[in-house]
Amino acid sequence: MPNERKIILYIAMSLDGFIAKHDDDISFLAQVEQEGEDYGYSAFTQTVDTVILGRKTYDKVLSMGLKEPYGDRQVFVLTRNPHHKIDKITFYSGSLSDLVSSLKSETGKHIFCDGGAETVHQFLQNDLFDELIISIIPILLGDGIRLFGQCFPEQKLRLVESKSFEKGLVQLHYIRIRD
Ligand SMILES: NC(=O)c1ccc[n+]([C@@H]2O[C@H](COP(=O)([O-])OP(=O)(O)OC[C@H]3O[C@@H](n4cnc5c(N)ncnc54)[C@H](OP(=O)(O)O)[C@@H]3O)[C@@H](O)[C@H]2O)c1
């Protein structure tokens, strides 16, 4: 039987839990940039063929001028304002649980949740994450967009790996325990 497709959050936050400033400034991520070090991102993206992200993160990615940031992967952009499909980009306004169930019923690689915070909150409220890979950047931002909001069901996790890197980034890899 093929491995079940997993929903994996791969994201970076400041030590005090922010993924961006309120004006969407993510320049704090630059402090860990290092030639030849991508913190496992390329290897991770080889394990996924589908990406789910919020519309604001999609806009941010577009504003960064990255050409085909997700390659030939299937991309679902969550939005409450329907748009037409563009190539492999589907703008999705339905139930997130239904989308995840449908994707998991198909054969494929894993599914990458690329944030941002509102999107992560929807996943948490519906207990949809199977794995979380969180990179902690050595900075206290003090304010901004929090990765974890409040009011979602308790979800037990097991730490399967922790790595630290020369630039001070610490990467924590958790799997969701369902018993
Ligand atoms: N540090 C990192 O690794 C990292 C990673 C990802 C993102 N970010 C940053 O996070 C910020 C964006 O995060 P965010 O929390 O503000 O926004 P977000 O989650 O990226 O996008 C929020 C938008 O997604 C849509 N949405 C969310 N849930 C939905 C649902 N259940 N059904 C339909 N549509 C839904 C809505 O779009 P509409 O308004 O179109 O209806 C909503 O306004 C950006 O600054 C980005 O750069 C940082």
C-alpha cells in the first residue's frame, strides 16, 4: 500500500513566534541566509507535489518576483474571492477539510502548507497537520503576525528531529500523534 500523503507545514518564525511584521516585512529571514545552505528546503520540496497557501502569502510570493516559485506543483490558494484558475494555480473557496480529504484520497507526494498565519490557523482548527517543520530564527521581533493564534483543539506532537545551524537557526520537526 502506498504511503499516505501527509500535510506538512514548513515555515520560519522569530523566537517570539512571528512570521512577519504587520506590514508583511519578512526581512528578518535574511539574517540566516548563507551560501550553500537552504535549511533542507530543496530536499523537502522534492517530497511534495502540492502546495496550499493563503492568498496573502501568495501575493507576497508574487511580489518577490520569483518565477514559478512552486515549479510544476499543483497549487491551491485559499481565498474567499473566487478567481479563475491560472495554469496549475487553483483559487479555492470551499471547505479546507474537504480539499485535504480529496487530495489525500488521491495518489501523490506529500502536501506542503506554506502559510501564512491565518491559513495555519484554519489547518489547526481542523486538526489537519500531519507534520510541522518549524525553523526558529534567532531574533525577537516584538510584534507582527503570530504563527500560532488561539482557540484550536489540543494536538499532541512528537519531536522527531531538531537541528541547529551555524547562523543560529534551529529547526524543529514534529509529527502529529493520533491515538
Ligand atoms: N516566515 C515565513 O516562513 C512565512 C511563511 C508564509 C507566510 N509568511 C508571511 O505571512 C504573511 C501572510 O500571512 P497572513 O496570516 O496575513 O495571511 P495568509 O494566511 O497568507 O492569507 C490569508 C488569506 O487567505 C484566505 N483564506 C484564509 N483562510 C481561508 C479559508 N478558510 N477559506 C478561504 N480563504 C481563506 C483569505 O484570502 P482573501 O482575503 O483573498 O479572501 C485571507 O485573507 C505575509 O507577510 C507572508 O510573507 C511568512
